[in-house]
Amino acid sequence: MAGKGLKAVEVSKLRPGTYSDGGGLYLVVQESGSRSWILRTVVCGKRCEIGLGGLDTRSLAEARAEAAELRGKARKGEDILGDRRAKKLAGVHESSIPIFEKAAIEVHKNLKPTFKSETHAYNWLQSLKTYVFPVFGHKRVDTIDSNDILECLTPIWNEVSDTARRTLRRIDAIFNWCQAKHYRDIIVNGITVTKVHPCDGIRSVLPKQKRTENHHESLPYSELPDFIQKLRVSQSALAVKLAFEFLILTCSRTNEVLGAKWEEIDLKEEVWTIPAVRMKMDKEHKVPLAARCVEILRLVMEFNDSAIVFPGRYPAHPLSNMAFLMTLRRMGEDLTAHGFRATFKTWAEETTKFDSLVIEASMAHAVKGIERHYLRTTFFAERCKLMDVWARFATKAQTGKVRKISR
């Protein structure tokens, strides 16, 4: 039966017969009531009929999209029937090959236990939802090529360069998984081969990125003592103020302080041992605690009996990731918590005689260059001295207006 095109509302009600949707796509309704899609087209010079699955697994819109894609490949001379035979030989049925969006969700699920935080897990998938899914998220992973990757990354490669590079790494990981699952296998001259990874060589044809350093806003070290005094009398909650000062005096990262637990603190030895799982470099880090840091911890103990050192609004829950930023905004400061690490670094390099390796170790930075192969010390004794000097400097009251500077 010929027609001008099927309607989604009628395909499940049609009587037994063969119904054309146009472009070689047909719905075949059997006497038993089963309904399946077929595509009649020319492949490598021969007319053939290709099954596209049943109506119960493939909607009219999906069948149309699949038919259009196959017709396009056939017109280019591709052996789409050979590709299908390859899938069967590899033990992969065409109907089981996922679209990119479903593959991404599956890979994200597999990787989620390895992410360092919920924020990391969220951002991993969110970048794909924002920039990739709208472009080729609906396409089957065996039909995607480098042109698709370029289409979604080229517009953002210099617009949001860091995000674009991370997104490319995530796309690459997803296709590594697809290759391993044999979703991209085809037959060439009777031999099963895997299609070229769509991310291979992609960087060489993307626009050259303009590298610009976006530093966190930091405070000139000469103004830090005044800032500490201003922080202590600010309107923020006591737990937030103490945690913020503790962060500054230990040169720690926000997540390290927010996730701090009492079991990591040794007040007798005056050491805070951060486990590798919570460190950026995946390596345990021992932080010497200056006298003021110990004083802060003893103050916190007076109102906190949970496992978390710096509790948030609810018992046993840490402070919000936004706690320090909101404190700075209430204080009228256009700074970031992370920027105080730059303040420490500048102060230590410009005003002390401590070796740069000691300073870097205090910030839990990885040693770069050939030295990393031979270094077997964490300079703990020297770091104890450095952190004591830093705490004494930072907590000495001075006068002068607090202002920001970008370094």
C-alpha cells in the first residue's frame, strides 16, 4: 500500500499489510499483529531489503532517522550490509548498539566510583549534556566520525577552552569503551576490523587555542593580617570563620578543609594527616599545625561532637562548598578562598629564605622536572618551621585597607 507518509498515532492500529512511509521505509504488519520496519534501497549496485527492527523497539521517528542514515551511507558507496554482518560475527546485534547519549551515561556510571566528589561526577556528565548530546547524542556510536566531534567542539574550543579540553577527554573515554565493546567493528574483505577512533588526531585540526592564565583573585600578603582581623569580626557563622582561618593558615584547598575529620587530627603531635583519597595528587599529605591552628581546633571541639571537624548547618554535615565565597562577598571582598594559596606562595618566596621545594611541599604541589625522580622527602621538619612563621605573620594585627590583586 502506497502512502504519503505514516503518522505516529496510526502505526499501532494498521491492519495486516505493507505500508510505505516514503524514501524506501516500510512498516510490515503481519497477520499475527507483529509490526516491523524494513528499508528498501540500493547497496553497492544491488537492490536489497534491510530490517530495522520492530515497532516495539523502534518508533516511527527512530526508524526514519535510521533509514535516512543508511540511505546516506549507501549513496556514498558504503557496504552497510557488510557492516551489519560484521556486527553479527562480533557477537554484537545492531539493535544492541547504543546511541552516544546512552553510552555516555553507562560510562559515567562505571566511572562514578572513581570521581573525587559529587561535583566532579556532575560536571563530567553535564559538559556532555551541554555541548555534545545536542549535536550527536542521538546517533548510534558506530555511525559517529571525526566530523561529528569537530562540529560540537570547534565552536567552544577557544570560547571555553578548559571545558572544551575536558569534554574531548570525556568523549575519548566513551569511544574507548565503545571500541572495547566491539560496537564499532566492521568487515573489510572478510576480515573484522575496528573503525578508526573518531577522536584520533582531532586536536591537530581544531583551532589553535589562545592560552591565557586565569588566576584566582588573591590578596597582597602585606594586607593579610588585617584581613584575618576583619574575618574574625565578620557576621558569618563561627564555624565558617574558624574554618576559613584554618584554611589560610594551613595553605589547604577548600575541599580538604570542608572534608576534614577528627580522626585525621593528632593534637598531641600537632599534625593533620589528609588521606590520599581526598588529595588532588592522590598522595597522603601531612600538614604541620601551628599554635593558632591547634587553638582553632580546640575552640571547634567546644561546640562540635560530630566526626566532621567543621560542621555545617546540620549536625554531622560539612559546610557548604559556597561557605567561604559567601563570607568573602559579605565582607565586600572580590577574592576567592583558593587565592590565599597564592598569597602564601608570594609571601614565602619574597620574604623568607625557605627553599622553593619546601614551599611547594607545604602547598602539596607535585615536584616537576627531573627532581621528581629522586626526591624522597616531604621536608616535614622544615615545613613545620615555615608554617609557624606563616601563622605568626598572618595573625599579627596591622592597619590598612584590604584590597584585592590578581596575580
